[in-house]
Amino acid sequence: MSAIEHLPEFEQPVDNGLLRFLTCGSVDDGKSTLIGRLLYDTKAILADTLRAIEKTSTKRGLAATDLSLLTDGLQAEREQGITIDVAYRYFTTGRRKYIIADAPGHEQYTRNMVTAASTANLAIILIDARRGVLPQTRRHSKLVHMLGIPHIVVAINKMDLVDYDERTYRLIEAQYLHFAARAGIDDIRFVPISAVNGDMVVDRGEDLGWYDGPTLLEILERAPAAHSEQAEAFRFPVQYVCRPQQSTDPQLHDYRGYMGRVESGEVNVGDEIAVLPAGRTTRVRAIHLGGRELMRAVAEQSVTLLLEDEIDISRGDLIASPSRPPDIVTTLRADLCWFAEAPLDPRRTYLIRHATRTVKARLAAIHHRFDIHTLDRQEAAQLAANDIAEVSFKLAQPLPVDAYAKNRTTGAFIVIDEASNNTVGAGMVV
């Protein structure tokens, strides 16, 4: 018996799994400073990194270390004091591991925020206590909800600049709840913080005695991990067909493996699977991972599947559970966030990239556009940059899709400009 098994129950190490989360909200709400505070107070900063940002802070004439420099890594960001690109940081506590995405607050970088949100399981919406709920706060909240992030924490920041006033906090809480009710957002936690001083981030501090809820880190520690809240159907987009033709090993002469990542659910050796969109079925003969054979593969594992029958399978096909299959569609209806300065053009052909498959598509209809200020649905003839709308695309080839609410991989896609190869939109299947 190992020494760890002799520990009393309260000393047993706890692992709540990996949590991916992002910080978002309006510009200058303190997102980068908050992440810096989390890293600093959880002792996740290397000594040389800390010395470097202390030196930069001194050069700027600051009395205290500017923790936002930990995430504002681009030179342009440091010069302007804003976040432009998505900054990812990793840290760990005694209870779980974290990957943080710091999303830009500026409206023109909304596409970067959508990128950050696409893999997150929790979102921290920051609000400046002096300014309350702003249009970009509402836009990011609506996007977070559309992107299927199941848990939202509203962190009302800069409480030190309003003298830690409880009434100000309660007014903003009521303001956001009014907006959230109209937007259909229901899983929300609120916490007052001062990222600069560290109040209610990791430690409670001494100035928010009227707040008796958990700190921000305590909320993060208890949040459910991805793939843990519901039984998901098996989905495996094929990335590559492995045929080691050059191998001298006779056992590999007829080897045909299908490589990819289990995006949801699980698969066992012997399970029946369907290859989509063709619809052929067979069974899993073996599962390989790094030279090892597995009996089972689960969500987020990158593996090679070997099948019992020879079926025509190529990159872009989807291997899925035949008992819980996705829909095969040639008309794709979705919520769309448009990124490009050039408006969405119904006369043009676009590329839609869905998992590992790319098909040509044309806009069939704009059903309505969301007014981010009122959340009303409005008629629209075209979409401009940062518009959010419900649209339909006519596809040149069928796609196997799920509703985004059921599966965030097979329910999501990006729209690509065929001429420039730029990503011009991101969609969520309704």
C-alpha cells in the first residue's frame, strides 16, 4: 500500500480535472490584470518573468508591478496598453489545472474573442464597477452564450475605485441580470473583486466584508470540467488516413488506420460505428495510441482507429455512433458572427470548414439580425463586421452536423473567403 493511501481523508489530493476558461468584456475592464493576479497569487510566475515585468513597471514610473504585462505579450500590446491577440496561460493549483484565454476587449478584435471562447468551458465577464454594463459587455455575453459556454462568472472589477461600495455592486448585478434574462442566460455567478489589490481573487482581502460568497478562485476550483455534465455521443472527425507503404515490416503491409481526435463520447474495441456522410457501418477492430493498443478511447484523446471492413474513408469523413447519429444536411441553418469588413455577399461562394471537412456554400437567407443593444431580432439585407445573425447556407456537399447546444465540435464551423483564404465568419448550428 502506498504512503498516500494512509493519509486521512481531508489530506487526500484532489484533482478536479482541466478547466479551460476565458476572460472577456469591454476594453479596460482589467482582464489582463486579473489573469496576472491569478498567476501571481497562485505562485505560477517564474522569478525571471516577475523581475522582467517589475523592471518594465519601474520604467513606466509605476509604484506597483503592472501584472497585466504577464499576458500582454505582443510589443504592440505593451506599447498601447491593450490586448490585441488572444493570450493563453497555464497554471495549476493543488486542486486542478487551468488554461486561461485572455480575449481582446476592443470591438474590432471580436473575432479573436470568438476563437478564445470556442474551447472554453467557463467565461469570466469582467465589468468595471465605475461604468457598469456596456455594449461590448453585452456583445461578449451574447457570444459566450451562443458559443455554448455553460458557466458564466460576472466579476465586477475595480471595486477599490468605488470605495468597495455594496450598493454599486448590487445595481450592476441587477442591471446584468435584467439583460441576461432577455438573452436567455441563466447559469451566472457574481463576485466583486479588485484585480489590482487582489481582493476576492485568490484571497478574500479586508475590504469586502459584506460579500459572503466564494472567491473567484474558489468558483473556478469547483466548476465542472468539460465532457463531465452529460453523456455525449461518439464523434471522431478523420484527420488523416495512415498507410505506412514504405515500412519493411510485413505486418504493416495492409495497415490502414484512421487518425484523429475523439471530440466527444467514447469508443471501445468491438463497437459498431457509422462512417458519415456515406452512411456505411462497420466495427472497431483496434485502437492505437503512440505504439500502444487500447481497449477504449475517450473524449480529447488523439488515436488511430482500425476497422473490421475496408471502407472508402478519407480526411473530412466523420466516424460516429450509429445509434446516436448526427443530421446529414445540405442546407445549414446557424447563428453566425460575421468578422470581415466586407459584408456577407449572397452572390459569392464561400468555403465552410466543419471539423476536418471543407465544402463550398452560398448564403441562402438572412433570417434576422440580433440588435446587441436591445436583443431584438431585426430584418437585415446584409451583415457587417461584428454583426450576429441567424442565417442559412446552401451547401455543395452534405455535412454531418449536430446542434451546437449538443456538440460544440460538430455543431460549429467557420466561413472562409475563397479568394483570400481569410476566416470571415464563425457559425453555430441551431
